[in-house]
Amino acid sequence: MRFPLAVSFSFLATMTLAQNQPNTVLVMDGSGSMWGQVDGVAKITIAQEVVGNLLSDFPDEQGLGLTVYGHRERGECTDIETVVPPAPGTAEQITNAVNQIKPLGKTPMTDAVVAAAEALRYTEEKATVILVSDGVETCNPNPCAAAQLLEEAGIDFTAHVIGFDVGADPEALAQMQCIADETGGQFLTADTADQLTEALTQVAAAAPEPEPDPALVPTTLSAVIEGTQTYVDGPVLWELTSNTDTVLSDTEGNPLEVELPEGSYTAIAYSTALELEMTKQFVAIGDAASVQIVFPEPQETARILAPETAVAGSSIQVGWEGPDYDEDYIGIGAVGADGANMWQNWAYTSSGNPVELLVPPTEGPHLIRYFKREGREPLGETEIMVTPVTATLSTASEAPAGSEITVDWAGPDYNDDYIGIGKLGADGASQWENWAYTSAGSPATLTVPAEPGDYEIIYFMRQGRTPLERVAFTATDVSARLVAPQEAAVGSTIDVGWTGPDYDDDYIGIGRVGADGASQWENWRYTRDGSPIEVLVPASPGDYVIRYFVRQDRSAIAEIPITVTPVTAQLIVPETAEPGSTIEIGWDGPDYADDYIGMGLAGEDGAAQWQSWAYTKSGNPAVITVPDTPGEYVVRYFIRQDRSSIAQATITVE
């Protein structure tokens, strides 16, 4: 690789003078050969010091630019960059940029001259390039032809060439001499830092002295809102062209004060806030000119920042800029969802910036919009592609009805996602009999429905109850067996043997024949209490059924009949007693747990009205305190189970 350093200097004070004098760009090579040394000093270091010294007192009113190549990529002939566009007062900026160059790539010497010429708009204006090179071109095969084309296409293009530490390389010398000759420039050589400084100073001095400034017209450029004299908010960038040249480009200000030679101009004002460009033609003449460009009244807008894609059902952060009126909101909906009620999920702007937005469960193109609450007017939007989300399920293909199974799953595990089991074709979520939340982990534990048959196990995304995966499942028959006496006395306790699934909270119940509702089953015991279990016989005689119930839906899977026979009791009661006294009552009866003998006014059937009583477990005879009020009373033997009376006798209190 070789080390070329290209510099162009322009000595122009105004844009008008640029029509008659060459503009300026400094093109510097950052190729790897710049690490070569002259007198023990790297060429890049020499170049940086020479350029820094030359620019230390460079006039601020003169325009200067910088182009660098070979400084970013190794082995790329296209690595050319205009770091500083030509403009007045850039000397310090260019010096800093040159000092930061780290040599790296190849040496596209000829293309560097072409890039500098294009930056100088050489086909429209005079332009001069000063090329400093230490060797032969490594990219363009014909520098001479390129220089000839530049000369033919340019208004007044000149390339001065300085051979730095070239030595006696005939090919390099011939190429450099040809570039200078074809463009009417000078060809000089330099072997030391001092000679390089002298050569650069000599070719820079070849530029003509600036001509006197023409008479200028003070001109005010302003951008205002229609119907008012209010300036447009935010930065306004101006472009100003005369009949032949661009006078201003991307110059900020509102108002903007400029001085222009007399003539006709076109002003283009761009409002960054309104994202709108307006144009006006005017003439600068006389003592002063005022140019006002009118912009239409701005419409309310909003800006949305969101990812380009998101997984269905996930949560994303959405940034926004907008008016943030009360109850403004950000909504997401499928493309074509024009009605506000079709926007599936939303978040109020009052909740912060960015907002957390729930992505819909359906895949496909969607829009995220900023809605003004008043009239639900959309102020801004951006597109987002919702990608599908998947899940997997793995479990046994069948299990007994009412049993518990484990289901291995993988899926998004969004908030309140769940695994459900239900009948085939049961599309409504309310028909899914049993479920488990994915938040409980994998595997999930599911209870098989109590009714045998074909079912489906499905992974549901909670949002919209969207099914992500399903597997078929069969609930097989389950049975039980009961062993109990064929008959038993009212209120007694019997042993009931059983075999069955013994699921959690299964139970054995005894009730009237035809009592299908679980609430009519008078007495029961959980199967977890063992086999056999003690069951309390109802207090009323008659035909009953003992059944094994699966707790899940109280379905009976086994039953046997039993006849409940009456039970009797006898009482031995005195005929009379004094109020408040204590009497003994002899009795004979079943003496079930908490049976009792009560005394109350004749005709009072409610147990709560029995004024005195004694538990049979307290012994025989029972001791009862007589009520304080005289009258006819009844003494009864009560079975505690449902307070049914099985014997009675009368007594007079006097």
C-alpha cells in the first residue's frame, strides 16, 4: 500500500465569490502505508503535524473540507468518506479529525481525487484538489484517464500533485505527472517534512486572491402559522437558491437573518416539528428584504415506538409521543380493525411512557395506534407482525374416571394460562370440567372427569381462552363394591365395608330410595376414614340405599339397599310433681350418643320449647328439674340424631 495525502484549499469569502474562485476540500488517505517512516518518523505523524501547522492560522472566512479513505476497512477500495463538508471556519475541526486517523486499508488514490471533486461540485463550480502521494495507485487501473474525464466534465477543475518520498519509482512519478498535466495543475516532489510544508504552501498560494464583495441586501427569512404571526414551533431548516447556485443548505433559524446579493431567489423552509416543506420565490433588492413563508395550522399527531414483531400473547413495551390528554390510550388490533371496539388490548397514556401492552393471541399483521379519547381519533400508528406461539402436551392416553393424572407441558406460561380437560367438541371454556394453572409448574395435575368417555386435554392461553395444543384422552370405567347389613334399627351405627378408587373426599352415604340429589343423603362418611367405616342409620324407619359417591361430581358408582326398622323406648314418670322440684325418671331405650329425656308443656312439639332435660348417658334413672310453672307437662325420650321422639308420658305440676 502507498500513502497518499490529498488537500484542496479554497479562498472564498462568500457564496457569490464561489462562482469565480475554487472551493476547498482536504482529502487524506488512511491506508496502511501511512505507517511507513521518513527519517524515523511515521508518515501519518508527519502528515498530521504538517496539516496541523498549516491550518493553525488558516483564515476563518475561507471554506475548507475533509475527505478520508482507507481508514475504516482493510482491503476495500470503496472505503472513502467525506468527514467534514466544505465550509468556512472548519480548520480546527479538520485538524482534530486528521489527528484521529488510524491507517488501515488500501490506497484508492484516483477515486479519492474523484470523491473530492464531487464534494466540490466540480461540474458546477471551480474546484481545486491538492494530491500528496508516496506511491503508485492500488485500485484504479488508469489514473490518467480519470484525470482527463475530470478536466472535461469540470467547470474549472485543477489537481495539484505532490510526490512525497516517492524516490525514483518511474510508474508513480508518471501517474502523478499525468494527473497534474491533464487538469492544469502543478507537480512537485518532497522528501522531508519541511519540503512537504513548502510544497503545500506553494500550491495553496497558487489560488487567486478573492474579489471584492458585491453589495448585499439584509434579508429576513421567517416561517409562520397560517392566520397568525406566530412563528412555527421547533427547528426550521432553510435552503436558498439563486438562478444558478445554492446559497444556503439545511441552515437552521426562525427567523433567519442573511445578507444576499441583489437578485431572484427561491426559499425552501422545512419544519421538523410539522414534517412539512414550503417554498416561496422572492427578489432581494433595495435596503432590506423580508420573506415570510406561511405554514398551515398544525394537526395533532402522535408517534409510536414498538418492536417490528412480537409473539402472540406476550407483553411488549411501547414508547409514544403525543398530547397525553385525559384518557388517551394506546391500542393494538388486527389490520382492518377500524372500529375502536375492535382494538383488542390497550393501555392509557397516563400509565407512563413506555406503556405495557398485551399482544393479541392471534397471529398476523396488526397495528398499534395512539387514540385521542375524544372521538377516539387516531393520531399516530405503527405496524407490528404478531408471530405464533406454540405449546406441547404429554400424558397417558387413558386413566380411570375420577382419578388424577399428570400432564407434562411446555408453553408460554402467560399469566393465568391453564391446562383443561373436557368433552370432545366442548369449545366453550365453561364446559371444561377440570383444569390446572400453568403457574403451578410442569407437570400439571388434572382430575379426570367422573363420567367415562372420550375427552380432550388442551393448553389454553388465558387471553381469549385461546387453545394452543390439544391431545385426545379416554376416561375409563371405575367401580366400587359395598358390604352392609340388610337392615338396621333407627339411629343405630352400622359397619359398611367397601372397595373403590378412594379418591380425595369420596364418601359413603345413606339415604331414602330415589334420593338422587346429594343434599338428600342424610348421613355419610369419607372413604379416607378406612374400611369398614361406621355409618349412622337415619332416625326414620323405611327403605334406604347405601351408595359409594365419587366426590368430584357426587356420582354414585355402587349401591346396596337397607331397611331401617323402628326402635322403641319406655318411660317411668311420677303422676305429679311440685314446681322447681327434682324428680327421677326411669327409662328403657337405645341410649344412642346424646339421646336425652326432655320435659315440656303438653302440645309443645318444638325441641327448643323443652324446658328441662337430661342425657341418657348420665344414667338411669334420669334426674330432671321440674319447671316452676304449674300445668300439664309431657316427658319424652328423644333420639339426638334428628330430635325424633320415640316414647312419652304425662305429668302434672301442682
